[in-house]
Amino acid sequence: MKLFITGASGFLGQYIVAEALRRGHQVKAVIRPKTDATRLSWYDHPNVELVRLDLRQMSGLVEALQSVDDVIHLAAVKSGDFYTQFAGTVIATENLLTAMKKAEVTRLTAISTFSVYDYQKLRSRQVLDEDSSIEADPLNRDEYAQTKLIQEALYRDFEREGGQVSIIRPGMIYGRDYLWNACLGAELGSAWLRIGAHATMPVTYVENCAEAIVMAAESDAALGQTLNIVDDNLPTQNVYAKQLISKMEETPRTFFVSWPVMSAIAQMAWLYNKLFLKGKARLPGILVPAKLQGRFKPLRYTNEKVKKVLNWKPKYSLEEAFDRSCSDINLLEVPVSTSVAS
């Protein structure tokens, strides 16, 4: 297959390109116009064509999509104000889907996020799966969740108009240089606030996640499906933190708050802001119930659907993933001799 991969120079994108090449595919790797391609391990691989595009503009998109079999759309903006993220996520997706229609490319492997779920509708310890409710009140969430919800709506529209779409929702992705994640707690200057230390973390190691995504692009069974990606034997926050601390040179000063206490504090702060300050106070995320629950609510998670649809099994355990992430192994090395898949 010839795969068109947006966001190819990002953390997950680099691993997806490498996995696609290992599996014998040709890749059109979309990177931003000013990206230094030489830092990408696979930039000069014979089965890679680098495509420099700004997805916020239509220029060159239709031409770049010629002869493509499937689009893996990763590109999104995760920081900045709403307008910055809207341009880099929503407008970029609108342009891509418009260009796909013009180029008559119908297959789309669309990368979404667990951030689209409505955590306030889930009971503690309930299983979050693909049938769980989507956020009904995006304005209570951060800009990333808001723009990813709009993006998913665009995917659904594309599907209704004849597109063949697989929506992939990874949990928290971790790996080399990205071992910290938002489910671990909050940073208070040089200190670390741990919230709900016994909650299960919905994590997926980047190499495991990349393999599942490429398998979804290859699979007709994935078309029309929404698939959550998390690893097997998910760790609690305590277990994950123990692995992380074992790799740290210096452990920050740590404060612990139980989930019930932190949840009550956030609810009181939110109500006070709403009732007495007319919602004008800009509260930290951990004091906004909808945001707090999206990070720390104690839930259960399953990967049974993605395993069944793709016949996928996470290759690396938590311990193996940490060892690989902290090793000198070139995780993105791809043999040049890999044959091209049809």
C-alpha cells in the first residue's frame, strides 16, 4: 500500500512511518515546510517520499494525494489558544478531507483521542469503551478536547459522504522522551502533586500503538469501526510512577491527594466560581471537574475490540517499554531491504 501519513515528524508519527516501512509499505510522509528532515531516522529511506505541506492551506494537497491508498491522519495542534488549535486541527482536517474527495481517495485512518469521552457521565470504576458517551458540553473542557471533538464530527461527515473511515482513539501514549503524562499528576513548580494514586492509567506504549494504527490502515475489517488502543495489564498510577522514578536521576518532592478529596475540592471551587464570581475566574485545570475527571477519574479500560478486529496484541509490556525507552537502541531504525507491500 501507499500510505499518506500526516504529522509524520511528530512523536507518534515517526513511529508510525517506521512501522509502515517495516511492514513493506510505501510512505508519503507529510511534514511542515520548515521541518529539519535530517533529524528523522527514515528521511532518506527509499520507500519514503517527503511531502512538505502546511495543511492549514489547500495548496499542493490534491496533487500530493495522487496514487494514495490510505491516509493516516495524525496532524493536530495540542497547545496554544483555541484559535491556534482550531487552525492546526480543524481547518487542517477540513482541507485534507476536501482534497481527498477531489483526489478520489476514500480510505481514512483517523487518529482521535480519549479526550472526546464524557467522563462526567461515567461512574467511578465503570468500563470506558468505544460505546461510552462523547462529551456533551465541550466548553467545560480544554481547547484540545474541543477541537478533537469537532475533528471527529468532520470524520463522521466524510464517512456519510462515502468515505471509508476507521477512527482510532489511543489512550495516553508514552515512550522515549515522553514518559511523563497528564494522568500522573500535576506539576507544582518543582513539586509533583499525585492525585488518585491507585487509579488505572489508560496508557499505550508508542511502538505498540504505532503497530495497531498501521494494522488498522491495512485492514478492511477496521473500516467503519471506532477502536480504542490501550495496552494489556494496565498499570495503576503507583505502578507507573514506580517505573518512572526508577529511571529518574532525582525524584521531585511529592504530595499525595486522594481522588475523593481532590474531586470534592474541584467541585467546590467550580461552584464558588459559578455562583459568586459568575464564572469569570480562570481556574487551573485540576479545579475544573470536567477536566479533572478526564485525567484522574478511577475507571477501567478494555482493548478487547481492537484485538478482535485487528488480531492485534501489544508487543511490549510496561517493563519492556520502559527498558526500551531508556536504552541506546535505535527504535526507529528501518531495514532498507524491506520489500514493498502491494
